Amino acid sequence: MSLGLYVHRTSALHAAPAGAKMLGLLGATTALLLFSSPPVLVTALAATLGLYALARLGPRELAFVPHLCAWVLLPLFVLQGVLSGWDTATRAVLRLAVLVLLAMLVSLTTRASDQIEALQRALRPLARFGVSPARLGLLLSLTLRFIPLLATWVHEVREAQRVRGLEHHPIAVLIPLLVKTLRTADALAEAIDARCFDAEDPP
Amino acid sequence: MKTRDLVHVALFAALVAALGLLPPLALPVIPVPITAQTLGVMLAGSTLGARKAGLALLLFHLLVAAGLPLLAGGHGGLAVYPGPTGGFFVGWVPAAFVIGALTERAWRRLSVPLAFAINVLGGIGVIYAVGIPWLAVSAGLPLTQAAWGTLLFVPGDCVKAALAASAAVTLKRAWPLLQAPRAAEPPSSPP
Amino acid sequence: MIQLHAVHHHFGDRPVLQGLELTLSERRIGVVGGNGSGKSTFARLLNGLLVPERGRVLVDGLDTRTDARAVRRQVGFVFQNPDHQIVLPTVEEDLAFGLKNLKLPPAEVSERVTTALRRYDLEPLRHHPAHLLSGGQKQLLALSGVLVMAPRYIVFDEPTTLLDLRNRRRFAQAIHDLPQTAIVVSHDLELLRDFERVLVFDEGRVVLDDVPATALDTYERSMA
């Protein structure tokens, strides 16, 4: 998959296995939630920016930061400052900034397909619900295939309802959309079975 | 799971993604515009039942986590999760499951008021139960303040719950997929 | 050879097929009939997508009731709407889907996919997202996805209904050139004119079974 936020570079971070990075993120997140003293947070921020440099990611990849500041960090800072004091506000904003930057770093340095593979392995226990990891792979591909088609349907149904002035009426859009989805599901299941797919047989 | 079940799961995951493309609906009186995606979550639950709806939303989240911009507004990637609103999206998975489970149990006597109650409990209730603590932790707010902060969204979510309930009952007439769980069924009397 | 013995089928309490007794051994067989005549149900009996309530359907001796899986390896199916058949994101992936279901080794999958891509000039579209293909290309992709599995028979259920005239002609040519047996359900009578045999369905029965010249003309007149 060439989708997602991945930006290709040659770096140690890019080469690191997806599972390790995601676990690392989980670990760092937990640690920062438990230990949020200012020195820890400042060190963490510096370390995070250092990691960005290590991953050879520059200003273009960090373009999301101003947006983050304006819409999330600044309002939060003001809110917290007024409610709980500026010290708490600084800590909260700093911590959130580090967490979001770290999460973004993983997204930027890890291919979507690698992340999905790692998540699939982590979700192995789902096998008891009737979905094996490889079956999950098929489900993901199927979903990806149909997102554009369903987006087209949303547009088409709205257009069809526009004639009646109903394009902003949720029910008038949802019901035809749902019926079309269910009808298509039946047809697709037939076509999938016709190509010798065996739902019972593990791939 | 049969082929058709697998297709249902995938298509509804795609549907939730596609609903993220609908513009938010601004209604009078309601302070915040309502997005269609949560409607998709509720409808997945009431149309597919617990297991399939939960899987559909899990699938959706796998794709979001991998970096696809599937959340309303074109958001995606791991950075969504540590953010203040992360819990309100993660909550979709248990919400779909709970709505599905409750709808399955109430299938035979499903009515709009009952479906509405299910959507409020399983939809709003569960999503906020995950979202508010998540917000509190993420933003470092005390729990009560986090809760107050979300108050503005409740009226809009109630409208969504009503719309989804109405759609669910209409769809049940047109295209019933679920069956009442066998254990809950009393021995049927002759028609 | 495909045989139908004493086949009856209902949907609920509505009879859909009644007393079908057929032997299909020609290489090009057309199936026509009005809406609700049972022709689509008939088509689905041929690869075991449906199993008849009463009676048997045998494909080269395999009973669809007991050996549906084996039957489906021999009988491919092309549906009316390509969006209901293309299941994976890119052209290449979708072509490989059936082969992976057959558990073929990767080298063979790769080889067959390349051959299939070349047949209808789809090679430049190998990595293309399937949803960006034109209607005609999609239907050819759907056909390719079936051909790549090398079935002996292919059943088509109204394959050209959603296509424009040019693509209809192109698809007709594709069917014409197929080495395997083709059984085509269609409203597009032109498609069937050079076939060997045409079955006309009405109310679940075969009311006419003849060469196209006779069957189609009679059918057209009855529809006038």
C-alpha cells in the first residue's frame, strides 16, 4: 500500500520494525502519562525532535505542527490556564505535543502495510471471533477497494435526492445508501464464492 | 463466518469511511454541526449485530491507524489517538458492539423509541464513557471538567440517535438481517 | 457436458424453475427470456451458486449438490455489474484473487496474471486502482479474473447490459474468441446470433430450444 502518511527516507527509524515502533510508542505514551514533570517533558520534547532529525524528516513533514498548535494546543493552553493555572497548562500542552509528535513520527516512518501487518499479529486472539489474521488481510483489502465506490454512492444518492430537495435530509440519504450496500454485499458474496473462495478454509 | 458476513464487515467499514465525506449538518438550536460518521456507527450496530459491527469498526480503525484520512475532516494516522478527541473515535468499536448486541436482543419488538434508547445507551453512553476519561487523561483535565466540556455535543448526538433509530426501524422492514437470539426466544405459538 | 435432471426450484412459495431436463454440450449456448422467467436462476444452477430443490445438475459428472467446490473450478461466472465482481484494490491483485483461492504457487499465479493482463491490453493498468477503470475495462477485468482460473465453462449473466455500444461489441468479440464453452444469458439478442443453440425461458420452463435463427426470431415476435 502506498497510502497513508509514510514518507520515505533512509534512516534507522525507517528501517526499524513496525511492531517495535508501535510498542515503543505505546510505552513512551504510558511513561509520559505517568511521569509528567517539566524536566521529563522538556527532555522528551528534545528527544522527540532529535528523533525527527535522525529520521531525516524536515520542515515539510512537520507542516502539521502549526495547525496542531492553533487548533488544539493553544485553545487547550488557554483553557487549562484559566481553569487550573499556567503551570498545569504548560505541562498539559507540552505532554500532548510530545505524544502527538511521537505518534506522527511513527506514522511518517512506517509503511501503512507494515503497520497493518503488525496490528494483525497483535489481533491474533480475534481468531476466536472467526477471523484469522490472513482473513483480516482480505477484509482490509476489500474495505480499501470499496471506500472509493461507497464515496461515489454517497455522492450519487445525494444527487438523486437533490432533485427532491432532500440532499441534506439524513434519512433520505442513509436508507437508499444502506439498501444499496446490503444489495451489493449479496452480489459480491456470490461473485467471491464463484471464484472458488472458501469461507471455512483458512488461507 | 460465511462469505456474506465477511463482505458485510468490509462494506460497512467502507461505509463509515464514506460517511466521513458528508458535510456536517448544521441544525437550528443544536450548538455544534453533526457529522454523519457516528450515524454510520449506530447503523452498523443495528444492521449487522454485535460481532460483525464490532469487527467493521475495528477494521475501520486499523486503516485509520495506518494513516488513511478516513475520519471526518480527513484525519487519520496514529496521532489521532493520543489527542483529546481520540477516545470519542476509539469508543466507536465498543459502541457498535453494544448497539448490535442490544438490537439483537430486542429485535422482535424493535420500535423507534426502543432503538433510540439503544442508541443513547450503546452509542452516546459508551462513546462518552470512553471519550471523557480519554480526554481527561490526554488534556490533563480533571474528569468533571472534561465531562462538562462535552456537554455541547450531547444534543447533537441525541438527534443522531433519533435519526439512526428511525433508519434502523425502516431498514428492518425493508431488509431484515438479524434474528432474535435463540436462547431468548420463547417457544413460538402457532400463527 | 452439463446436464439438468428433473430440476425444480422455488423462492418461498413461488415456483421459479419447473421440470427442467437439459443436456448442454454445445460450445455457444444463449439463454433468453423475460424478467422473472427463471433464466438467472438457471444460470446460477450451473456453477452451484444455487442448488436445485429437486433434481440434479451435473457438470462433467460432478453433482453441484455434493461437489460444488469442484464444480466451481470448472465453471466460471461473469455477472452483469463489474463493480459486484472486482473485489481487490488494484487490477493485478484482483486478477490473482481466484488463483490464490485455488492455492496455486506464487510463480504460477504471477505467470497467469501476466498472460491475463496481456489478453485484453490491461498490462499498462497492472497497478491501477480498479475503481478508476472505465466500464468496459472493468467488465474485461471481471472476465479476465475468471479466465485466469482456466475453467472449462463460463456462464455469463447479462454481461453487456451495463456497457455502451462500443464496449458491448468489444465484449461480444471477447466472448466469440473464447476457447471454452460459453453459456450466455442476455437481453442483447445480437450477442447470441452466431451461437449454436438458444434456450427461451418463460415462467420457469424452456419453451423454445433451437438454433438462434429460429429461436430468436420467434422470441422477438412473441415480445412484439
